[in-house]
Amino acid sequence: MARMRAAQVRERVDAFIETNMAPAPGRPLARWNKPVCVATAYLSPQYAQAVIDRVAARIIEAGGDVAGPGCKADVMIVGSENGAETAQTLVKSDPRGFRPSRSATDRGSVALRRFQEGDAPVRWWHVSLPVNVDTGELAVHLDGEEYPTNTVRDASRLRTNVRDDLARIVVVVDFSKTANIRMSALADYVAFVALAQVNPDGDTAGQDTILNLFADPQNITELSQWDRDYLAALYKAVPNRPNVRQQARGIAEEVIRQRNGR
């Protein structure tokens, strides 16, 4: 029976990652590996602090860390009354910030166009960086910079000497489309996409997750236990797996350990 439950957890993790996560093409899942600086723009002061506090609490709960006052923003949460227009303005003002490399750092030009289109109540853009797991040095060429030099050692089928770090996330919240959403639930939704590379076109039907917030706003009020288990496992699992499939296996093992320890 215990083996069956473990098998079910593995299947659930595999399905959740396959349908809802979207790392840079050809790369494993990224996560924060430094204290995260959360900031807001165009939110009223009372809402801004409440959102920052809620997102910071979820980062700590997942096993991450939060940077102190005066830090440079890593997670920028932007309020808007027209999400597409705001996204277009942000990309136009800093195109290299959204695509620092032609490969390995983001979901590509087609996805970036989609970030700037449509009427989603919340939209987001992740930038991640492959780095040397020992030194933290870049393992990818950024546009306009010299090529990095990395020595591959101790490579195996189970681990590499490169991990993928989240580097920047922009989240645009269109308040013209969130009037019926509790602020605490909205902040948890933002926290989840700030912690994991969520696919904006994912299929969350039938899954117990905050990602269904806009499909069921009356009954979803916060991160589900599954969301918390997944995030905690993502941040606990070995980060330098060679591919998403092996990474998913490690995440599933961490979920199983967490549940057995309760």
C-alpha cells in the first residue's frame, strides 16, 4: 500500500510538471538560489506592503530566503488597469532584460509576444540563468558579453556541474479583471508563479492548486497543501539534475519524505 501511494505521488508530480511548468527550452526547472528581493510598482502603499509580506512569507515557507531593505528587485509585481499595454511598455523599455540571451534563459520570442497580448488577469515572465553549481559563475553567453569559461567535472547521468537559477520575474496584475478575487488569494497566486516557472498556458483542470484561482475564485482562498508540498520539494531537491525528468523524480521523492514525516 505504501509503495502504491509513493507511485501515485510520482505520477502526480510528473503530471503537474508536464502540464503546468515551463522552464527555458532544453533546460531543467529553475529556482531561486539566493535571497529574493520582492518589489511592487503602481500598487497603493497598503496593498503593496501586504502583497510583499505575503509573497515573502511564501518564499520562506518554501525554503527560500528574502533579501533585506534597499535590495535590487528580483520579483517585480506591477499593478495595471490594462495588462497587455503594461507588458508591452515594460518589454519595449528593457528588451534585453526580458531576453538576455538567445537561448537557455527564457521561453523564447513567441512566448514573449504572448506575454504582451491577450486579456489574462495575471501574466508573468521568468528569466533564468544556467550557472556553475560550485562557483555561481554564468554558464551561458549573454548578449553583448564575453563567453563564459566553465570546466565540467564530476559530470554523471545523475548530476551536472550546472544548475539553473531564477534571475528575474516580472508579474503584471490587471486589477480591472481581479475585482472578485481576495487579495490574500491573489498574493498567493503571485507567490506561486514567483517561485516556480509556471506555464501560463498550462492545464490545471482537476488539480488541487492555487493556479485554478480564476476558474474557481469563490472556493480557492490560498495555496493548497499540494502547492506547498510541491514548492517545498522543488526547493529541497538536488538542483543540478541533467533534465526535467530526473528532476521530477527528485521532487517526487521529497514530497514523499515530507508526507511521511507528518
